[in-house]
Amino acid sequence: MFLASLLLGLSACASASRGHSRNSTFYNPIFPGFYPDPSCIYVPEHDHTFFCASSSFNAFPGIPIHASKDLQNWKLIGHVLNRKEQLPRLAETNRSTSGIWAPTLRFHDDTFWLVTTLVDDDRPQADSSRWDNIIFKAKDPYDPESWSNAVHFNFTGYDTEPFWEGGKAYITGAHAWQVGPYIQQAEVDLDTGAVGEWRIIWNGTGGMAPEGPHIYRKDGWYYLLAAEGGTGVDHMVTMARSKKLSGPYESYSGNPVLTNANTTSYFQTVGHSDLFHDSNGNWWAVALSTRSGPGYLHYPMGRETVMTAVSWPEGEWPTFTPISGKMSGWPMPPEQKDIRGVGPFVTPPTTSPSLPQEEHLTFPPHHPLPAHLTHWRYPIATSYTASPADHPNTLRLTPSRLNLTALNGNYAGPAGQTFIARRQQHTLFSFSATLRFNPVVEGEEAGVTAFLTQNHHLDLGVVLLPLDGGGEGGGGAGELVPHVRFRGESYTAVPAAVAFPVPEGWRDGGLVLEVRACNASHYAFGVGPEGRRAERRVVMEVSNEAVSWGFTGTLLGIYATTNGGNGSTPAYFSDWRYKPIEQFRD
């Protein structure tokens, strides 16, 4: 059945593209790393550009926007949520699955609209305060200041999207599933957030938790796209249609239209899709997926964005090409990389599986931090100083009292956490930074981390601890000396913490701290003196199952903390390097 669907999808694309140039070859994921719940549009009014938004949960800046003119080169152009005053409550959410869920990006009346939900996931499903549904808008998506503050509207649910019909605007969303598994819709004033009466328009096909609804008007029909089956390996995309926006919607007999459930594909959990077309009228879809295989144990990059070609003949249901690592699809626009925006290209050209260059950050003075770096909730800006006068070409971190686990594993509090990172985007990689740090108060710590959430992270740092009298480094028992320490936090089993004094011969210079992917299932955490690679030693090899969990993806970064103490010693990081080594696609 799966093979038949694959052949049908490919043949449909091939036959429907006759008269055009040769079909394209591209590679998934198109956005590797923590970019779930994609929503994409084609906007000819903005220089024939494609724009995509992604979920960000508790990461800040939040709601990344990528743009492309050729569907091959995608550039991070900014973030919708880029200022604390836009949505102060992101600082107050509790639980690691909270934050920004599933945005929908649309363009109407020369305005970009983004509708999403800020979730307090520690509250009951039926509690309306759990679901803070919000609207952002902008005239210029490349300008951070163009994005408005959040406008709130009342809905006990999530995954909301706007739709316009007859001079009116409507919101469609997924009602909280423990209250009732169905898709609802209401008229809305997008400028004020005032909503009318909510009504059920579809109950789904019977799969768990219908979510991510999107409506498309085509050939006299309203097509409703949704996801069902939960966000795990049973995830799937389903469709219904109606002659009226308000329904009733009739389910497609060929559902699901897209899934990798019950297959041996490396790409699993395929779901939460969105449809868009290009300038030739050819249809495409994006969806989320994890590169986990059906075993679903090792997927540290979390839920990533994948793309596929869709054949959608007039008056008929669409046919999606199944998701794999190497794809065949419609002819793509000619390569173009002249795209505005502050960030890097997120991936190399999709016509080639080649890897990008090593990322090397030196933190020059008077330059903003690179746009693709991220924090966990709102940062304290003064905790990050690029190239201070006493340490040029470094990033100075002022420690937070909270460590990466924080108060109760879910909440940072108003003082925040001193932590900055970038997404893991490759199966095999090395990430390293050079640390200069002279702690003076017991518990002061700085280091590198593979961080998924406050409940799931693996850390290698330098921390001031009492000497037990028997370790290397000399000194009597109880003397405070810098130690190298590995420790982890996760719901899954992690190795016990390991600590040893920093060798005396390493204490006068910088220490290189490294996280390296040994293979698709394990990290190696290593340390050694700057400029003496032969002395670098592996402190711990650990399964990445500890950071293969939930809704987000692993962030590789640096941190500084007093671990609840009263210290204030800054840490200086330099020579930040992220080196892609290999990308597994099957």
C-alpha cells in the first residue's frame, strides 16, 4: 500500500508537470533542526517570495521566519516575537512543553498575519487560561519593529489560523482534545481580538487529537487540512471539504493523505502540514518530521521541517508525494539568493546534499549577536557582552543564579538564565568553544551544553568545588579548586555526574570544551587546553536519547551560573565553532 502510494505520488507529479522544465531533486529536511509546525505562503507581491514560520515554544527570539525565492535557498530573515513587550507572558509560562505552539502565517490586504497560541501547559485542558491565543501582524516581515504586539482572543484550544471571506475574517482552531476532539471556527476582528460564537465544523476521521487546521479555497470547494494521531509515530495528515466555509465538511475516503506511520522510513511522525503553490500554479506541502526511524529513540534534532510536491487537479483531492530524504518534485524557480534579512541561510541548496562551511563566531565589538542564536525565554541583555575591553573577541557571560535546570525544572523566573545557543542541525557535528574562567565562589560554573529543555540537558562545565584531597591537582582536602564536571538532567537514564580537578598545567590559559556527535545515537563531551589538541580528553560518552523527547530540538550552546550561590564571576567564551560533518537522510 505504501509503495503504491509512493508510485502514485511520483507519477502524478511527473504527468502533471508536462510542458514544464525537468522535475527537481531536493533533499529533506529543508529546515534541519528545531523548526516544527511549519506554515508557508507564496507572496508574489513581495518579489515572488516564499515565507515560512515555525513553532518556537520557550525559545527566544521566537517564531522564526525563513524566506526563499527559489525553494532551494532558505534564509532566516527574522523573528515575529523579538521584543519582550510584544508578549510579556512568555517569561511566566511553566513546564517545558509550554510556550509558542503552531503558528499560521498568511498574507491578506498587503499585511502579513500570524496567529498562534501561547500555552501554559501545566494547567488543565479545559482551563481557558491554559490557551492564550494571539495575533501578530506586520507590513514588512524583514523589519523586527514592524511586527505588532500581541492581540489576544478567547479560544479554549490551539493551532489557530485566519481566513477571509466576503469582507469578514474567521479563525479556525483545534479545540482542547480532552474536552472534545474537533475543529471549531468563529468570526473574528483581527485588530481587536473580538470573536463571535464558536461552532464545530469537523470532527476529524477518528484519529487522536485533530490539530493544525488549515483551509484552502479552490475550484468551488473549501478544503480543510488537519493532523491527527498525536505527535508521535502515528502522526498523519487528513483532509475534508465542503461547498461552504462553515461546513459541514466531508472526510476524504483516501485519508490519510500524508503519513509515514507503519513504515520503516527514517523520517517518522510526519504531520502538521500546510499547502502553498508557486508562480506556475504547482502545489507544495510542508510538514514536520523526526529523523528517528520507527524505533523513535534517537532524534536529538527533534521535529524538523520537510517538504514534498503535491498534485492537485481541478475539482479533485490532492495527492502528496510521501516524505523521504531524497525527493522528486515540480521544477523549481531559478536559483536566487538575493534575500533581505539578518540571518544566515539555514541550509545549503536543496539541489545538493553538500554540507555548509564551519560556523566560526568571534564576537566582534559593537555587533549584535548573530540572529540564529537563541535563549530560553527572555534573556537579561546585560548578561551578554561582545568583545569587552579586557577580553576582545570574546563573549562575556554574567552568571545567573539559576542553572540550566532552574527552580523546578520548568520555569526560569524574572532573573532568567544565562544561556545562549544555536540549533543542532546535522546528524554528525562538532561544537566547541574556548572558555576563560577563574571562579572564586563555590558553585560558580560555566560550560557548554546539549540542551533540549530545562528537564533534558547534558552539560560539561568548569565549576569551583572543594577538593577531596585525593584527586589530581594537589592541595588539601576541602580546598576550593576548579573542576571539570559532566552532569545531565533527563526523564531517561543519564550517567552519574563525573568531576575532576582541572590539571594544574591547564589552568593558566583557555580550556576548549567540546560536544561531538560520535554517531547517530551518542555524544562525546571533551575538554583540553587551548592550542594543545593532543591533550584533549573525552570526559563522557552519552546517549542522545536523553535529549530526544517532546516538542523541541537540541540546542548547542554556552552557559554561566552560580548554581544558586552569590557569586558574580564572569565567564569569557571565544572561538565558537560549529562544524557540520555528515547529514543522515536514510
